[in-house]
Amino acid sequence: MRWTIFMVVAGIAALSISGLSARAQPLEGHPTAAQMDARLQAVTACESYAGEGSSLEQVIPALALPACSNALRQYPNSPRLLFALGRAYYKSGDLYSAARLYRQAADQGVGGAEIGLAYLYLNGQGVPKDYAQALVWYRKAADQGWSGAQYGVGLIYANGWSVPQDYAQAAAWYSKAAAQGFSDAQNNLGSLYERGLGVERDYQKALELYRKAAEQGNKQAQNNFASLKPRAQVSDKLSKAQQQGYRQISFEDFKLDGKQLAEGNAKLILSGAYSKSGDLEILQPSGLAVATARRYGNDSGIPVLSDDAARNVRKYFLECGNNPLAQLGCPVTVSGHADLCTLTNLLGSKSVPCLVVEDGW
């Protein structure tokens, strides 16, 4: 009896040991917990060194290449890892390997890879330059809502690369990217509004877009904002002046009816280059106009501002300075009421009728 009980207990013990042994051995095709942990660490390392969450500037090939190669051996068909390894190769300068990996990831719908592949086609890096292919891949990512791809599509239409140049299409795509805060798109869309290409010209809209991009550190937008702001202010004043009945006249108009305008105390807007000649402050289309007047004694066609006229213009001139490179003077626009004056030192002792513009600003 004792022997029987012992045999039963021994059998149970053997069965228990057998069961533990079976659980310790993984079923074929199923990794152990340690293996899974190692794989997870490999993926995490690759993602941290070259994943989409890091900027391309942050990718260090010496760290990213081995980490992502290791991770991809664990998961050979992972589109995320294919793209990450492609980024590592791109940063290392191996553009052919980058293009190959981008294509594999892009074929599986990875938006970042689609953008990367489009960029390579756009610039002929690792693949032949092909604007049509660049547009294909940019569109795939743009349709997923990627702002960088939307900007890329806009860029292609704005430049007419592989498609007819279409500023309206460019503006539409830039707008999508700009709405997501993409600074290059904001800057380029601002340029279209400034020039009235594909959209109605709108300096204020352009300034707002430049400002948004500039606040993100976009240097080109900062320069564009600084350049456009004074012109936008002048344009706004001109628009308001014209609404109030002011007439914008050209220098040819002045030659023909300047005196008549002055006699009627007309409301007018003069635009030209502001410069000084002796004691005279002259608004002229070019230095040639004054030179011709001096040589031939021509009394007409020389817009002249008196000492008490155009205070705004004088301030602008002082800010511009006597720049020797600005031979024609500083570009300026002034609005006001016209009146007659007489000056004697332009042509020696001869009296010269001139136009006084009492600055309306």
C-alpha cells in the first residue's frame, strides 16, 4: 500500500514537473517574454533615433542606422521602421538606400515616406528628377492632410513643374497648409496676395500671413513683412484718398495740365522719386526730367514741393537719407491739394512756376 501511494505521488510530481517544463518551452513561433522585451526595446530605440516624432535635423546616423536595422530584422515588413531606416540613410548621405526604403514605406501608405519620396523626386536625389512623380506622391500625402505635402503640391503648381502654371491652384493648396500653421506655405501664400497672383491683391492679407510665418522664425517672411508694411500703409492711404475724391495723376498728366490743376486747387495724388536739388525738394519720375529742364529752360513738367508742403514726404526723405546709390531719390507718394508757387533758383534768375502740394496726410 505504501508503495502504491508512493507511486501515485511520484506520478503526480512527475506530471507537475512535466507541466512546468512544458510551460517553460515556448510553442513554436511564439517568442518568449524576454524576446518580446528585446524586440520592443529595438523598436523603441529606432523610433527615438529616427522616427517621425523626431525632426530630420535630430537624426544621428551613427545611432539610428544600427538601431533601425536591428528593429527591422525583428519586423521586416513594418512600414514605420522602413521609413525610419530610410530617414537614417538619408541623413547619412546614402540617398539611393533612402529612396528605396521610402518607396517601400510609401507603398504602404506612410504619409511621411510619401513626402520624403516626393522630395527626392523633386530634387533628383537618389532617383532621377521627376516633377510628375513628385506631384503624384505629394498628392497622396496631401490628401491625407499632411501640411508639408499640401505645400509641395502648391509649390509645383506655382512654378509650373510638369503641369501648367496655375497660381489659383497654388493658392488653394498653400491655403490648406497655411491653415495648419506651415510657415513656408504662409509666406508663399502671402506673396501671392501681395502680387495678386491666383487671388485678388490684398496687402493686409499678405501682411497677416507674413506676420504668422515670421513669428515662427521664418526669415524670408520676416523680410517680406518688413518690405511690404510701408507700401501697404501707403496703398491703404491711397485707397482712402481716392474714395474721398482725390485724383491720381502721372507725370505726363502734370506736364499737360499741372497748372490747370493747381489753379483749381485740385485734389491730387503724386507718386515718384523724392530728391533734393539745392534748396528745392523735387518729386520727379527720373533725374532726366530735371536735367532736361535745366538744359532747355523748360518750365513745365517739374513737380516741385515747397518748404512747407509734404511734411510726411520730408520725414520719409530724412529716413531714407542721401543714399548715393539712390540716384533718382527715394520712392514716395503724397496726396494733397495743389496750388501755384514761383521759385527762382532752378534756372538761375528765371522765375519757374511750380506745384505746391499741401500735404493731406
